[in-house]
Amino acid sequence: MWRSSARAACVVCQNLANGTYGARGKSPLQKLHLVSRSIHHSRHPLSRFQRLPLRISAQPFSALNHLPLRSSKLLLVKHGSQPHRTFWLARVVSRLLKLRYLVLGSAVGGGYTAKKTYDQWKEMVPDLSEYKWIIPDFIWELDEYVDFEKLTKALPDSEDLAKLLPDFDKIGESLRSLSGFLTPGYNLISEVIGASDLLLLLGSPRDTAFRATEQGCEAEKQYKKVSDKEKVDQLQEELLRTQLKYQRMLERLEKENKELRKIVLQKDDKGIHQRKLKKSLIDMYSEVLDTLSDYDASYNTHDHLPRVVVVGDQSAGKTSVLEMIAQARIFPRGSGEMMTRSPVKVTLSEGPHHVAIFKDSSREFDLTKEEDLAALRNEIEIRMRKSVSDGCTVSTETISLSVKGPGLQRMVLVDLPGVISTVTSGMAPDTKETIFSISKAYMQNPNAIILCIQDGSVDAERSIVTDLVSQMDPQGKRTIFVLTKVDLAEQNVASPSRIQQIIEGKLFPMKALGYFAVVTGRGNSCESIESIKEYEEEFFQNSKLLKNCMLKAHQVTTRNLSLAVSDCFWKMVRESVEQQADAFKATRFNLETEWKNNYPRLRELDRNELFEKAKNEILDEVISLSQVTPKHWEEILQKSLWDRVSTHVIENIYLPAAQTTNSGTFNTTVDIKLKQWTDKQLPNKAVEVAWETLQEEFARFMTEEKGKEHDDIFDKLKQAVKDESIKRHKWNERAEDSLRVIQHNALEDRSISDKQQWDAAIQFMEETLHSRLKDTESVIEDMVGPDWKKRWLYWVGRTKEQTIRNETKNELEKMIKCNEEHPAYLANDEVTTVRKNLEARGVAVDPCLIKDTWHQVYRRHFLKKALGHCNLCRRGFYYYQRHFVDSELECNDVVLFWRIQRMLGITANTLRQQLTNTEVRRLEKNVKEVLEDFAEDCEKKMKLLTGKRVQLAEDLKKVREIQEKLEVFIEALHQEEK
């Protein structure tokens, strides 16, 4: 019945469609939606009466309108008629299919909206990758050391675990019986949760509106009877207590984490787990800074690598802040006096043990022991005083110290001398200017983090360092401000809002990245770090500055300060280290180009390599002393010894003995004087001559140029080594005693064995006498002036004194001609006679001048006479063998010179043996010791090895070393970031 009615309704619709052929908008069905139209057919009033089949000439609407629809006839079964068929089901389905567009469009739009909402929520979630370091590395690497598959297989099955579990049904019944007792507690917990939510919303730094939760509404009902002001105070106190509670929980967790990391690092030392990256990253960076501190910037290569520069007024608490960050009392302390006299670079890094070590020392100071702490403070004070030169108060020399310990923030800090306003007694006049120049030199680095320390217990108007910092960093992009002694400031300052103005950056004319308030103790130098931490926490817990919201929780305590400084330091390192590496790469290229252009054929040897090269050359030259021939040694020793003793032999031995009348007296005089000379002077003179000869030969080998291989850059070093070695060398004291015996025996021998020795003695005597005669004539010429030939040729004249001496000489020569056997001494009456003769010719002369002139005139006469006698003795060897029997010729003076000559030969031979066997080896040993001492003394090497070439090679080596270390550091930094 329902189906026949539906068919009739469709026929009616078709008739209506035919009736309105060519006209739209007249039928109410045509205004309906397709789906509404199909639903409306069955209930149309005309469907009950329309029975006749109609032919629809118009093509019906379909979603498939690109395909023509055929007319269909319907058979009306009830009335026995056969109508045309129509695909009414297809049309209904086609209309229903239009829903897919709506559903698809809604799905796409909803999906896009959901994705956009998800992205917005994702952006609101903070990036937790920066806090990945909180979890120890071994957690991430557990899968490398623990086999989880074996572990899961070893665990029991769920059925076995179910048997071990208690009967929860019975426990539930017991708990339901106690529900009456737990209901009040549950209500109390709900109220506390609501209050905490409200507190968190009130404590939010943003002033945005919010909707209270249901628990918050319940909490607000409890405060309806309380005034708004009291309610705010209670909420702030509750908020502060909550913050401090969680702060303590965080500190407890950090302490546990610190202990765990300490255990892990101790295992690292034993080789169980290799974890080198984080532990050594700051150490690698510190090595770069140490290399830069030793770098001599002769080519204007500035260091712009990041550091944390700690500046402040004197006694502002810089040292205390550093000690709190390093967690140890490592610096010397004083009451009101300057303790930091030179920059101290402190490298903080993580390690299993809390220790400190200097860069140039291997000793470790255990910072957990008071004895080592005292020794460390004493060592720092000693190094500071040594670095300060005479007449100065502060020094620019940097002391490098490394502090390692569990939980330390990794960074590099430089503690500078405190800025002063007045130079007091005992200080150098330029102390104030020197401190300012040191501070500016460190702060002008555009990548340095400036940690400005300000004493909160003094008036802000007395601050000096804030003006200095504002000059160096006017925008405050790399400055962190720290207000110390806040406990004293809170007691002394009448208006607490003044402290708030300082922390908000509104009081001082400077800008900063962050502002912090800290307390570094009660002023007692014996306080431990732990006690200071407890005091600081207790103070801020009870401080009105936090209760009245003048300070924020993240702006207080030294721990928050160290975290902020470390974050800023590493951020600056990551931003600037690659740029600095490129700068050093460019500097290296410039230096290498300069070397190639100036020294194309020389290797790039720095100061240490040049010293090693010079050391080898010096040692080779010392060894070459042993290669000197014995003949050469004896010749130079004999000649030098005779030059030293010839005057004594002629003046004190030969001339006095020659004045005697017979040979016996001559020999006796000679023997006595030779014995006295041998006992007192001769051995000592011989040793002096030998030592001087060794020095001369050593100097000759050291300074002798070796053609193209000679390098004048070593001249200063060789001269210094020679002087220092000779200064340290001491001749064997026993040598004189043995030499005395040998010389005495040689001089006592008078037997000339052959004619060759006789002729050699005569030749030696003639050479000696000729030399003395030449010297005497030169002296007389100087006394009397030039003769007539020189006066005519060179147009020179005599002085008045020379004229008087010339007249005196002529008068004395007349006297000698009258008596050629005249003794060596002039009698007083003879002096008077000469003076009167000269006065008779108008020449006034002094008796002393006469005697002085007589000495030279008689000396010349004697030497000429001795030379004549020596010539006669050439054929006297035959008479000598017969002891001058039946002969008027006596040649005792020839025998004397033979004895002297033989003594010189024997002495030279003895000294040569001592030199080659003992002294040369000892000198070589001294040279090696001197070279070793110079090798350890860097200042000595810098003074002795100088020049543009040395400086260029030194700078090139340093720049290469810095660049290589920076590249290694950058690679390790990238690995850590990954």
C-alpha cells in the first residue's frame, strides 16, 4: 500500500513538472532542496488523486547530468493500468550523493582547523632540549650497556605477577568502610589544591585575566570575610612559602644529581665509561685562552674570544661572589686592603673531585681540605707579589687557575683588581690609572661578559665601576649587574624601594642583561660555603624584599646568578667562536705570506726551535776545542806566557844580574831571583795564561763565521753562553802546586846539550833584546820629540819640555861615551854636574827629570851592548862546553835565556795536557749546564734571540696553534649541540 502511494506521488510530481514546462518558480516543490523534495513527494495532497500516467518530456535534474536519462513507464497495479517506467530510485540516490560534498568540505576544514590549533599549542610549549643536560649522559646511553631483550625475558610473566598481587576486592571493601573517616581529609586536600591554583595564577608575571577553577572558587569563598589587602598579603606569603618549598626540593634533587654525576665521573677516571666531551670542552677553551695570553701581539692581532670579566669597586665583594660560584674559599682575603693585585683567570669545569690546579704546575689542591685551601691562598698571594715589579702596586700578568668539581657551571672568569678612587700611601702613583687601563683592556673585548659587582651596603652615588661599565657597554648587551651585601642594605637603607630601583635598572645610568641580588656571608672569613648558602637562603626566605614583591625569586641567590652567567657565556661562545676562528685564519694567511716574501729559503723556526739549533752549534764548537793540535796549544801558551812574564824577567832578573862584575855573582843573582819568582808568581801567572788562552780559543770557535752557514741571529746567545760558562768555570787548585815543582826543576837545569839549543837560545835572546830596544827608543822619542828629519818633513816641532829632555839626553849620552862601563845608577854628584852644565847653556832642569831621562838612556845603551855581546856568543858553544876555560868570552846571559826558554816549553806542555785532559771537558760540562738553564728561562731566551725573523716565526706558530685548538673546540661544541 505504501509503495503504491509513493508511486502515485511520483506521478503527480511528473504532472506538475509537465504542467509547468518552460516556467520555473511556480511550484512550491521547485523551491525546496533536492532532499526535501524527495521527502515531500510521499505527503503531497495531490498524490492521492493523480492516477493517470504522464510522459515527462523534460529531462530530469541529476548529478549525472552529462548522461541522458530514458523515460520509464509505471504500471499501476491497483487500477490495472500500465504507466511509463521512471528511475526514481536513481534520482533519489543522486540527490542524496550531494551530501558527500558537504561531508568532505567539513572534514577538510575541520582537519585544517585542528592542525592549526595543534601548531599553536605546540609553539606555546617551551623547548625542553636546552634542559637535556639535566639528565646524565649515561641514561641516554643505557641501551649500549644494558641488553633490554635479555632483561625482559628474565622478568616473570603477567600470570605469575597476578598470583603475587594482593586481593584488591578485599582491600576495596576495607577502604569503603573507612571512607567516612577519609572524607574530611579529601575535602581539605581539594581546598589546598584550589588555593595552590589560585596562588599560581596570582603569582604569574603576566597581568592577563583568567577564569578561576572550581577549586579556586572554593578557595575564594574562604577569604570572603577577610579584607582585600589582608587577602593579598596572605596570598603573597603563601606564594613565597610555596616557591621556597619547591626551591628546596629542587636543590635537594640537584644535590642528588650532583652526587650521581660525581659517581659517574669517578667511573670515567677508572676507564669504565669514556665521557670526554662535556668534561673537556671548557678545558679545551681554557687552553685556547692560555695560549692567547702567551701570544705576543706584535701584529695587532686582538683577542675577542668570550670571557666573564669580573669588575667592581674595591671591597665590593667580587672575590666572595667568585668563591660562591667556585664553591670554595680559594682567594686570599684582607680587611680593607687591596688583595687582588693582578688578573686571575679561573676556569670552572666539572670533575669527580673538587680540586684546583695552576696552569704551570702539576700540584693538585684538594678544596675539601682546609690545609690545601690555606696553601692555595698562600700560593696565589705569592704569585701576585712576584708578578708585581718594583715600584708598582698592580701587575698585568695573568695568573691562570683551573677549578674542577661536581656540579660546577662551566665557564671562564677573570677576576680583575678592584677599582679605586684614591691612591693611598704605600701605593705607586699610577696605581689608579693602571687598574683602569687593565679593566678597559678586558672589557673592550666585544664578546666579553661583564659581571659588574656593586656593594649594596654603600650609597649608590659612591659607585665608580658603574660609570666605567656604562662607557664600555652603553647598551648593556653583555653586562650582568650583581648587587652584593643585600642583607646589610636592607638593614641600612631607609627606603627599600631604592633597592628595587637598583634591581630594576632605574637608579644607575647603565643597562644590563640581568640584575641579581646576592648575599655572600656575614663578613667572617672563616665561614664555609655551606654556611653562607644556608644564611643566604634563610635571609631571602624572611626578607621583606621578596614578600613585598620588590625582588623576584629568579633574581636572588648566587646559584641563580651562576646559572645565568654560564648560559650567557656559552651563548656568546657559540655566537662568536667561529668568527674568531676565521679571524685567526686570515691572520695566519697574512703571516705566512710575509714569511714567504721575506725569508723564502729559511724554515719557520720559532724561538724554541732556534734555541735548539743554536744549542747544537755551541756544543759542536765546544767539542772542536778537543780537536786543537798539541803543537798549536803549546805555541800559543808559550807565546802568551812569555808576553806575560818577559817584563819581569828583563827588569827584575836579567838587568840586575848583568850589572855584576863576574860570572859567579851573575849566576848567584840569577838563581836567587829565579827561585823567588818560581815560588811566588810564576805558577799563578802560568795558570792565568792557560785560562785566558782557553777562553780565547773558545771565543774564537764561538764567533768564527762559517761562510753561508753562519747565522748572526745566534751571536747574542753564543756570547751569553760563553760569558756565563767562563764565569762558572774554576781551574783546578792543585794545578799550581804540581806546576811549581815542574818549573823549579826546569829552571835549575843549566846543561845545553847541543849547538841547536844554543843557537835557539841566542835567537830567543836577540828577539827579546830587539823588542825591548825598540820599545825603549819609542819611549825616548816620545820624551825628546821628533828629530830634525820629521820636523822638516811633517812640519812639527818640539814642546818646551821635550826640548829640555832632549838637552838632558844629549848631556847624558856624552857621559856614557866617556865611560861605557858606567853602572846602571847615576850618583848624586853626577846629577849635579849634569844640571850645572845644562844651566850653563840656559836650560833649567829638575834632578828628577835627569834621573828619569838617565834610566831610558842607559837602558838603550845596555840593550845595544847586550845585543853586541849576543852576537859574539854565536860561536861560544865550544867555550861553553869547556866551561869558558882559557877564554875571555862569558855567555852566562845566553844560558839564562836558554833556561827561561826551556821553562816556557815545559810549562806550555804541562798546561796543554791539563787543558786537553781536564779543563776542556769541564768547560763543556759548564756549557751544557748553562744551555739547560737558558732553556728553562723564557725571559732569557726572549732577550737573546730577538729580531723580526724570530718574532714573525713566533707569531706564526702561535696563530697556527690557536687556530688548530679553536677548530678542535668548535668541532666538539657542535658535537655537544647535536
